[in-house]
Amino acid sequence: MKQFILIDHIQVQNANAIAGFTWGFPAITHFLGFIHNLTRKLVTIDRYQDISLSGCAVIAHEHKAHTYGPSYEKRFSQSRNPPYLSSHDKAATPPVIEEGKMNMTVSLLIGCDGNIGNRADGIREWLLNTCLLQRLAGGTIVKLKIENINFFSPGSKRDVSLLTRRLLPGFILQDRSGYLADHYQALLQENPEAELLDGWLDFSALKYGARPKCDRLTKHLHLLATKELDNQTVASLVEAWQTHLAAPYQQGKVPQAVKDYFSRSEPVKSDPKLLQQWQDYCQPTEKTSADWEYVKKPKPGYLVPIMTGYKAISQVYANNEVAGTRDDETDVCFVESVHSVGEWQSVHRLKKPEDLQQSLWRYHYKEHWYR
């Protein structure tokens, strides 16, 4: 696939802001569903039957969730739609159905199979009319112009640069499920009973950890390094201590070189306060003074928890066996959301045509799984 259709700067109102356990941006399944619906309509037109849409990259330019309250206590703004039901007395308003909504401006970079040729103008006009009639992530498309739909066949870095320049400022959502798999394997090495949910929470939660007070220890080592500038042993000791401080505190994980120094050094033994802090650092108790530190995520980058599909939790039922289905023909299966890890990355990071291909989200089917 070497062709792309760019639907640039789509303004959407009242899109779904809740996806599984997460909130703040629609699930990636919304965007793939939008493209899938376009494809189903496209193949019904005789002159476009040789063209199909496959894969979609999502670039966010602006978003505003309908919330209020402090940063860590935000609540979704709720409304009654409609405010009154015709079957009810006007004096009795219906209950509020809780939902999370947002306004957003996004661009969709869609992979395209088939030769567009001299049909670009016709496809552009068809896409404009069809997109305006569809919902995107449950929201209404309120602004999309025909000049915002363009076709690209990037074959060089220069072509990619011209494409990404149109999308600035913008952030593209990348799949980072590999990060989660690697981190989970690392957790299993430390704790064989660790669960995949533990690894996912390391990426999604803001964590702080307590570190016993160690200001005297750090000051002592720095003074020691200042006095003995040419001593490689001291330099290595200070470097080991700094590396230890950069990682989350774990009791018993102090470098051996640091342990040996503070256990045997005469200046340490002659300073009761310094020796006491060292002992408290190695064997902290509930009464030990501590500093709270932000625990970094397992990988660098603007990493976020995302919903990426569904997993079946029941057998497939015939349509007439389940009440309240959306139609009277399709079989029914109950599912739960599947979550993973994504990364928001500035579009200027895309350098090569291969980067565009790797940024496309696609369907993946497997028994009991849709991702």
C-alpha cells in the first residue's frame, strides 16, 4: 500500500470521551469503525469497486472534554437528552443517563488500495458528502471542507515531510503494546505471581514512592568526591549512588560498593547522625522519615492507557435468544474491553514512508478476540 487519503482537521462535537477503563479520548475502535463504514458504502458504487480503504492513523490537533472541577477530581458535565419525554408529565423530568462527551479536532490518514487515477475529484466529493452524514466516535462532524481531503503517494522522506507539515501542530497515536509485553516479562522475573494488569497499571497510573531520608549520605559522598578528585574508586562509588537514586527505592537493592563503604568507613562510624541515617536507609521502619518521589513509567514518552478492542466472554447466541439486540438478524456475543498502551507522538517524528505504514491501525481477528 503506497497511497493515502488524508481527511484533514475534522471538527467533531460531542464525541465519546470514555473508552473502557480510560477516558479523555475515543477508543481506536471508533475510528476504525468509521473507516469500515466508509469502505462498505464505497464498494456499492460501481466505478469505485476496485478501491478499498485499509488502516487508519489518528492525529489529534485539539480536544476538550466536557468536564469541570480540579485536575484530579474532574467530573463529566451531564445533561438530559431530551429534557422531557412526551410520555411523561412535564413536571417530572427523566433521570440523567451518565455519559462522557468531548469536542475534538482530528485528522485521519487512511491507507488506500487500488488505483485512484483521474477519479480523485469524484472520490473527494463523495468522501465529503458521506463523512458529513456519518458519526465519528459517536459525535457529530460540524466542520469539514472539500479542500481538507487530499491524496498522497509518499515515496521519499521529502514527500513525508510535505505531508506531516500539513498536520502540524498535531500528535499521532502510536501502538506501544510491545512495551507492555516487555515490561510484563520483566515483572515476572521479579515476581512470578505478577499479573498483566500490574504491568498495565504501571503505564496508566501516576505513582509515588517513599524513599528514606538520605540527604546526609548524598552530601557526605559529594564532599568525599570533592576532596579526592583523582580517586577513581570514589568516582565509581558516587556514580553508583547516583544511579541508585535515579531508580525507585527498593529495600535491599543498595549497590554493594555503597554498602561496603558505609559499613567500613571510619568517618561514617565517627558521625552518629550519618551512621543512623545509613541504618534507617537500609532498614526503614514506620517511624523512619522519608521523601516522596515520582515513579517514572517503565518507558519514556507520552505513554497513555488505551482501549484497543474486545474479547468474547460468552458463546455466540442466535439473535432470537437475546432480547434488546440492535437488529433481528445478527448473532450476539457478550464481550469485554481489551486495553493496551499507546504513545502520543508529534507528527514531525515521522520521517520515512515506512513510519506512515507503521502508524496505521488495522483490524486483527482471532478466535474470541477482536483487536
